Amino acid sequence: MNDAKLTLSFCAQNILDELKRHKDRILKSREDDLIKLSKMQGIRIIEAREQLKTILDELKEHNLITYEKKGGRYIIINIERN
């Protein structure tokens, strides 16, 4: 386990764990589905969307993923070596 994983938020870890379950290391998901997947609690949808972007940026900063948004879907690619 690398140091980046130890500092990830709970929500970021949930998204990373789901991404690792995909053999092709690519997760294509709607924004609302990613919010549910991350298990954010007690926030409104607008706040959740902003938080989702923060979570994805957190994973990107740790060089674990790259992502892009196309229309209403996020395409997240696992670039982690493990």
C-alpha cells in the first residue's frame, strides 16, 4: 500500500475501490451514480457535485487516476501501477 492511499478521504477511497474492481481499469459512470458510489452523506446535490470534483481532483493529485467529463458521464482511468 502506498502513502497516497493512507491519506485519501473516505469518499475518494470508495471511488478508487470501485475502479479497481473493473478489469479494464476504466470506469464510465454518470455523475449521480458516482455521488452514490462515493457514499457522501447529508449534502444537497449541488454541494455533492462540487464535492465529487474535489474527490476526483484529490485522486488525480495523488497520480492514481486521470478523468474527463463527457456530457453527463465521467470517464475515470486507473493509472495506479498496483
